[in-house]
Amino acid sequence: MLKRRRPPTIAAALFGALAIAVAALAQPLTHLADPANAPVSRWDSESASLDAELRARLVAPDPSNAPANFVAAAFETTDRAAKVRYLVAARVASPQEKLYLAALGLACAVPVHPQPEGCASVDRLADWARRDDSNGLPTLLLADRARQRGEREAMVAYLEQAAATRTFDDYGDRAGVVLWDYVFAAPVAAAPEVKARWVTGRTYAAMAGSDWTFALRNTCIAAIARTDAWSAACARVGEAMGARAATLYARRLGDAALERNGSAEQKRAAAERLAATNALVARCSAARLAIEQDLDSTDPLVRKKAVDAGHRWIDALAQVGETGTCERLRDALPPG
């Protein structure tokens, strides 16, 4: 399991960053999950050096060190076989951690030929679904796989099963804890604010770049002929995902699926919920932007407080997910 340095309560974590967040709400809002909108930082050069040094340290991580292998996999964007190999090592070293289970399932869900050895030897997607049966995301991926094989009855059954689950979660918002603990423990020459900025950037890049979204788009949103049973199942998945997904991006995709497949009344409800989710994204992004800006401050005390706030933010994401973190921040702030 992940080792986490947690504050006493989530409320304490969020209120710790509240002063920074409130100040941010008067500033222009930026959705930082979009890399194109990431602000230029005074630490960009130092972050690039840190990135290079960490990559060099992780060329051949110890197979028994699950976090190191997960971080190595996060660096790997071109060699899928290497990425899978690192994730298999993390999964074996820490078999109870759902972050590694999901990351491996997602890596193996991408249709490539030939499949990497770590994917061909075990059905990683089915393994994830079996071990995480309250999570609709792996079941949704199984539905898309059935669609690709022309197994429509199985696809609809998987969609119905996914709609009945408690959440939809790729656990990407738990990656920040692994990244934070690894980089702050690593013997690398970088200031805390550089490390903090590297972690927050890597965490949100991972959350924005998850590979699962093709399953919902292809199965329930793309303009293809669907039977009534198929559309009804997609509407139920969209309703469930829009209400219960762990990330705001997943909630927005769920509402898009509901708008594509639901009744007129459901489409109106989905549009209203989507507007509320977009407002939550804006408010939460503003708070995170304020932390990023203070990491760039010329005042060392401001930077130190921003590092502490960033740590609390990452920890809150790991405990209650992006949606839970942003909802608690919203509820703690005055209206407006």
C-alpha cells in the first residue's frame, strides 16, 4: 500500500490552503489540466534538470521498489513494452495497491500488436475488473472490448454492470502521493519548490492523459448506429458517471454520454449538471493556479507556504479524489 503523510483530517488539509485559494478566485481562471494553459515558471530550467536527473536514476529501478517502478513508468511515453514491464514490477511488489492495478490494466487495454509480454501473459483488464468490482471503469473498458469483437449482447451487459457500480476511478489522483514521496526522498539537488512544481505538473498531466476515455467515446458518444438497449445502457452509464466519477473530467464525459443517449429530460438534467461541474472545475483550477503562482514568488516564506499547500492538496487528492477535494474546497469558500 502507499505510504502517505496525512494531515489529521481532510478539512484541515483544505483549510490549510484556503487563504491561498480565496485570493486566487479574483484572478483569471485557467484549467491547468490542459498543458497548453500551463503558466511559464521561473523554475522551468531547474524542473527540466530535475526531470533529467530522475530519469537517469530510474533507468533500471529495483523490481521490489513499487513506487520507483511506477515513477519510471510515468516517464515512459514511447516504449509501451518498457512501461508495462515497470508497471508489472510495481503490481507484483505491491499487489494490494489499486493505483498500480489500474495503471497496468489501462496500459494493457490499448490495442497494440503484438501485445507486450506483461499484457499477453495475463488478462490485466479482467484482473482489474475482478479485483475492483465496485469500480465501473474497468467494466466500461470490457464493454468497449466486447464492442470491438462484435459481441453486442456482452457489451450491453457490461455497460449495465458498470452503471450499477459505486464509482468510476482510474486512481490517477493517487499518483501524486507516489511522485511526491519519491522525489522528496530522492538525493537530488533541487529546491523544495522545484520538486513541488514538478510533482503537481506530473500529477495533473497523468490525470488529463489517462487512456481510458476512448472506451466511453467509442461505445457511447461516437455517431454510430445503436440499438435501443445499447443507447439505454449508455444513458445509464452516463448518468452514473456524471454523478459518481472520481474526477471532474470523467463526470463531464459521463454527462456528454447522457446527453448523447438520454431522453429529453435527461439531456436537460445533464446540461445543468455539466454547467455546475464546469463551474467547479474553474473554481478548483483557480485555487491550484494560486499555489503554482506562489511557488514562483520571490519571497522565500511565500514559497515555503506554497510547498506546504501543494503537499496538502496532493494528499487530499489521494484521500478523496479530485471531485471530493474540489467539492470540499467549494463548500469551504463563500458563495460567488
